[in-house]
Amino acid sequence: MRAISLRGVDEEIARKLKAEAAQRGTSVNALILQLIRAG
């Protein structure tokens, strides 16, 4: 499996991703993969 770095993520976006991941009980990485797969 490949690893991808995402640059240019500002503090507000990072905070929102972390909060959403915590609410769903998952990691930020898993959340981002779910969002990408959902289109």
C-alpha cells in the first residue's frame, strides 16, 4: 500500500479533521480514506 503526504493543511482544517475523526471513533487517516472513497 502506498503512503501519500498531504501538504498545505492549515490548522483549522487539521482541527476539524481531528474532531470529526474523534466523533466517529476513528483515526484521521481512516476518516480521510472514507471521505475520498465516498467521493
